[in-house]
Amino acid sequence: MPFFSFERTVPLPLDEAWRRLTEWPRHGDVVPLTRITVVTPTPTREGTRFVARSGLGPLSINDPMEVTVWHPPVDGEPGLCRVDKRGRVVQGWAEIEVRPGPGGRARVVWREELRVRLLPRFFDGVLERASRAVFGRAVNRLLRRA
């Protein structure tokens, strides 16, 4: 499975960076051709499930996910969320870590391992680079929007 990670430092308090990154429907606002539906009651916690539906019409795929680790930042301590991808097509996991950064800013670390079934491993490098670009841009947009 391709693995990628990236980091961002933003002029936000930890809890605000966390909120912006873990309001799942907002991801659909910043990832092209994607809609997010949360299928369990709020608030988010371990066991929360949601589905990202990406694509156009009959060429869409569902990417069901479940929050398996949920530790929001508290009193300046880092926060960590892990989401496991449980789909037939898209598999893997993503972790979002929010920790104190320099000058009172928040440091965000995004780590992800991703596998698309039926896509030959020959394409892992392309998948890794494309995913890093798409998710990096999405995180930038989520952190800029209130």
C-alpha cells in the first residue's frame, strides 16, 4: 500500500485546527467530486462511521470509513484521530495529529496508507503522489476556512 504524509503549521489554536479537520462533511466541500455522509449520531467518537462518495453518476465509488482512535487535544496536549477505510474499493487508514507548534501555532501531521483494489501495484507511486497532492490541498483549504 502506498504511504504518504505531510505537515502543516497554521496560526490556529489546537482545538480550532482539530475542529476544522474533523468536521467530516466539510471534507466534501474541499475534495473535488466528493460528498461526505455521516451515518452515526454526533458527536464524533470512536465508532463514528461516515461515507465519502466520489465521482460522477455511475462512475462514483463509496469509501466507507470508521473512526478507530479519537483523542481530541486537551489543555495544550496533542490530539490524534485515526480513520480506517473499510470499503471494497478503497482500503487503508488515515491519521490526523494536531500538536503544539512554534509561536503558539498548531502543527498538523497527516499520515495515510491507501490501497485501491484492482489498481496494479505498478501504479502505487502515481497513487501516492496524486493522493498527497489532493489531500494536501484539501487540508490547506480546511485549515483556511472557519
